[in-house]
Amino acid sequence: MHRPRALLDDIDTGPAAACAATEPREASRSDGIGPGSRAEHRAGGLRIGLFNVKYSPNLGDGLLAECIEAELKRVLPGLTVEAFDLAGRTDYVEGGRLRGTALRLLQSCPTPVRHGIARTLLGRSMSRQRPVWRARLAGIDAAVTGGGNLFSDADLNFPLKIEAAWGELRAAGIPTAVFAVGAADNWSETGAALFRRALAGTRILDASVRDARSAEIWNRRLGPSGAPPARVVHDPGLLVARHVPQVRRPGTTPRIGLGLTHPTTLRYHSDEAAVSERDLTAWYAALVRGCVARGWAVDVFTNGSPEDEAYLRRLRPTLAEAAPAGGPAMTFAPRFRNPSELATFVSGLDLLMAHRLHANIAAYSYGIPQIGFTWDRKLVSFFELVGRGDFVRTAGREAPETVLALAERGLREGLDRRRHAAILDEARADIAVLAEALRTGAGAGAATRREAHA
């Protein structure tokens, strides 16, 4: 039975976000990851449009987007990168306070009803957004679509958005590279048709995905329609340590970062049997008690999604009781305003435990051991890719003592430093290949546009 997943997607928020996306709220604008992250248009420099969900409330999406921007600018001096958020957002915002209520209502609807709502709300949103993109694409030489889990079909969310964005690129004669995306094998017939329609006539400079499973799905689903074979590359978020300095906290007490994700999100995205909120909350409390008993400090945080923040607020009294006064420090991080703040926080930990993929990726980038709480294939794929498959566990199902023993091992062993350095170098080389495809393809694209207007 198809489960309603889009409206709790950790990458985007589907129809619920479509309404809010048309009226972005003001927020503290990020200075970005790395030097020169603000747009710097130098005369004669290459101009690239980057399409993804950079300004999602889940700051992991912004982290990977800013890493792509910073690394492309390092490789291509004089480059200007313009962000095109697929939901129409223009800055980092917290997300709607009523989002959880809307999601619960929509989740109770049958799939055809949800698809109808998606097509109506997102169709209207894209109709308003396309002229904005059209105007901004003037002067863009080439585009990048990625990273993130963009080729998934959760209630038509990304199929509708990719079809709209690529329609504008195609109309403007602008080629795009597809970089480090995730592909899920959950496409409905309508979603698959939208992805194929997006592909038709769009010039793809290069295609890469972030794991072998995504490559198989991309090649099987889109290869027959003319998509180039997908290469497997590393997630660009692995480069965050190369662009945001690590900040180590003073003291000798091990600091454990505990990232919380709302149980409802896990329920609708998990490939495993669901864990109830009551059981998961009790499990987290037992895990915190075990950390405190070992003399570890615990820093509780989220990646920023509003439902995760709501869960942290609800869980805070229970976790505070599990860490008695006089013991190691117990802190609850305020919501981070931008990806750099999230990265800086993670960089100061000694070990991380979390469901969210890009919290784990950031930890690995800084050489910090981590335990991934499994809930979908993309997290498992990342841990396997970096050789840490033993450090994936299921929160709420395995005994807390089992996870705590694994944490002791992680603190003791750390990471394989040689493999870690090699993977970060490979991630940097992956973006260098992307940069060359953009440099070459942008020139050819410009010539084609000149011929079309001759």
C-alpha cells in the first residue's frame, strides 16, 4: 500500500509548502559557506543557475547547496552562482507553524485525493513562479540541478517542480547538469510521465547521482527516454569542513550530539515497521541516561524542520529529567539560522547520533564519528559508501545499551583517517568534473542561443 510521504519529506514540504513559498518571510540572510559566497558578478565571468531546495527549513539542504556553490567558485574563478529554490523561497526561513496540522489532515487522505491537491496547489505555485524564474534566467549560461533527493515522487512534489523548472531552462535554451541527486523508486505513473516530459528536449550536460541505487533507478527509469547514464559521485555536503572552519569546544568531557526527528516523519518515510512516539520518546530518555551515566555531555538539536523543532520542545522536559543536575552538561541547541551555524555546531562534537542524513555527512566531513539512526535507504547508502555500515542502528528498536556500546567504540576508534581524506579529495574531484562540464557546455549553449536568435 502506498504511504503518504511527500508532505513530510525531509527535503521539501510538498503542497503545504507551496502556499507559503509564494510569500517568503524575512529571515537573517546567510553569509554562506566559505569565502565569496555572496553573488559576485565579474565582467565576462560564467553565470550558473543552481536548482535545488537550498532554502528548505531542513538546513541540510542548504548545507549541500552552499558547498556546491563554494566549491564551484573555487574551481572556476569569476563564477557567479544564482540560487533557484524549487519551492520559490528566497532565504532561510523557519517554516510554517501550522504545517504539522496541515500535514496530519492531508496524510489521512487517499492517494488520488492527495495527488489532486498537489496538482492544484503546486500547479498554481509553479504558474506564479515560472515568470520569476524566466526573468532571472536572462544572462544565465548553464544550470545545475542538484543535489538532494530530487528525483523522487512524493505526492508529485518534485515531478511537478522539475517539470516546471526544466521547461523554463528548455525554453531559454539553457543546458543543465544533474549533480549528486538521489533517486527513489517510488514514482507514480503520473510522476514518471512528468519526469519524462521534463527530460524531453532538455539538454543534459552531465548526470550524476549520490549512490549506486540511485544510479540504477535513474538509468532504468529515464535511460529509455534519452537520459545520459548516471555516474556515482559523493554528496557535496562532505566538503563542508573545507569551507566552514572547525570549532572545537574546550574541555575533556566527550560531547555527544543527539539529533531529533519527529516520529511522524519517521513513520511515513521509514522502510521498517513504525515506532510509536511514546516508545521513541522513552528510548531517547534511556539513551540520554546512559550517556550521562558514562560522564558524557549531551547536546540535543535538530536540522531545523518545524516539526522536528516542535518535537524537541515537547521532549525537552523528559530529556532534562534524564540528566540530573550536577552531572555532565545537558544543552538544547536553539534552531540554527543557516547551514553554517549547523555545521559549526556539529564541528564541536566528539560523536553524533542522528537520523538526518546531512547531520551525519557534516560530522563525517569534520572527522567526527557518528551513529546513523536508520529510516530510509539514503542514510544506509551513505554509511556503506564511507565504510561505516556497522554504525547504523534503528532508534527505538535496538536496546539503548547496544547503541551506547557502539558509541563507546566510535569514541575509541574514531574514523579511518586515510579513507576519510581520500573521500573528501574524491568529493572535490567530483565537483571539478562538474565544473568542466559546465564550462564546456555553457559555451556551446551560448552559441546555440545565438543561432536561435539570428
